[in-house]
Amino acid sequence: MVVIPARNEAGSIGVAVRSLPPDSVIVVDDFSDDKTADEARDAGAGVLSAPPPLDGAVGKSNACIEGARVLTSRWILFADADTRFKPGAVEAMVAAADARQIDFLSVYLKPEFKTLSESAIAPYGVALYFCGIDARANPASAFNGQCVLVKRDAYEFVGGHRAVRGYVCEDVKMAALAQRHRLKFATARAPKLGSVRIHPSDFARNAVLQLAETHLRPESRVFDRFSALELRLAEIEAALKHNSEMLRALLKDSVARPPERARGA
């Protein structure tokens, strides 16, 4: 009942698959250049190759279409390759959605950072993302596609990923379709159910893309502000990465070189 679209996720996809219930995962290899398919298969997932994209389709939606096509379960969980789930997480999400009669549930997992630069600037990337949405005025804007549970009949009723295949922010568009058809959707923060690797630049890029997809004019000063912040985040991340590499090199050098004896000792 789990679909993971994956492109060049070797080194990550195996952990994601093993964190989910056995024999429950379909990985759709989206034209990877690495060993993504082999690693997913070794971890116990069923592996499909993404078909040639439909007209106007963006890669992720195209892979999700193929994964959903072969499943017959009542619920489908779409998860990114960098998600990690605790035991019982899927069952807990299904139980919560069932109890509240939710058709589309977006789950915010615990953010996970790997590097010093990610830990340092991720809060700014997250802030930028939430500055780009207005969840009160437009609840669909907070819908996050990293971990989305859908009820099959509702998903098929709105057209599934086929209906949003031309959108970069397909998650937000999916929630908007649910809202239009008076289906129930929700977002939930559930850090105890699992984690997801966060790249700060992803939040910045998604905020800018979402503004663009809501027909914000390119000449708008707000658009320029988000674009400038995205660029600045990338510059800061690069600088922190460079500095951390220099620090590691200095520490390694100081350990390798024995201290000099003081004169006269």
C-alpha cells in the first residue's frame, strides 16, 4: 500500500523501504542513473520502472501514477525516498484518518539534518516556506507531499496524480482538488511516527515555485524577495559547507602532527 517514487536515491531508498511493513512497498524507479532499483529490490520492495511521461507530466507525478496503478489497497501512502518510519506508523496514520473520516492526509514527520550547514540554516528555509503559504486563508497550501496518505476511492474520484501531472507542487494541487470536490483533507504534525531528511534549499525552492504556480507576476516585488532569499540561503549553505570542510581538515592535521616540544625542555 506504499508507493515511493525515486530517482537516483541509492544510499537512501533501502533504509526507507526497510522502515515500512514487509511486502507493502512499491518503488517506482524514475529513470535513475544509479543503483536505486537494485537497492530497493534488495530491501524487499517491488520495483517498477516509470513509463515515459504523459504529455505535460512532471516526473514525480508520473511515477506516482504508475505506482498507484498496480495497487488494490483501500489506502495508499505516497512517501519520499528520504522518509524513515517507526514501527506501526502506517497503521497509526490509517487509524487516525479512518476515525476522522479524512480522505487525504499530509503528515509532517520529524525533520532530520545530516550536516552542520543543514542544521544551521534549515530554520530559515522552513520559515521561508511558511512565509510563502497562508494556511488559514488557503488550507491546501500547507499540504506537503513528502508523506501523504490517500483513500483510494477519493483519490481516484479527483483523478489521482494524473489530474495534477503538470504541476510542480502537485501535493498542493491535489489538496485543492479535494477541497473543490468537498472531500476532507488535513495536515498533521507527527514527529513520533518517523523522520524525513530536510534540505533547506528545498523549502526555499518550493515556496518560490508555489508563488509562481499561483500566478504571481514575475515582476512582483514579493516574488523578487523570495527569489533573493532562496539565492541567499544557497550561498550561506555553500559557505557553511566550505567552512566545515576546512575545520575538519585543520582538526585532522592537528591530530596527525605531534605537538612541538618547548625550547629548553
